[in-house]
Amino acid sequence: MLSTISHWPVATVLEVLMGYGHAVLMQSLMGETTAVAHGGDPQDRTASPRP
């Protein structure tokens, strides 16, 4: 997997990273800021800030 990525153009790698960052940003803007939305443990109360 890593050997495949190393052959990608730098622009492609940046597009993937920016795309992932954009997805996370949009989730945050939409209010999906819980631990579950970010792939955390639903039972971990410390991961989700309380109002």
C-alpha cells in the first residue's frame, strides 16, 4: 500500500489529504462532533465535550 502511494504524483496526494480534511470540516460544521461521528468509542464519555 505504501509503495503504491509513493508512486503517486504529489498533487494527487495533496488532493486526497485536502479532500479528507474537507470532509472532516464539513462534518464539524454540520454538528457531527460526537465521538461516534469521528470513529471513537461510543462509551468513551471523555471524548465528547459536554455543553
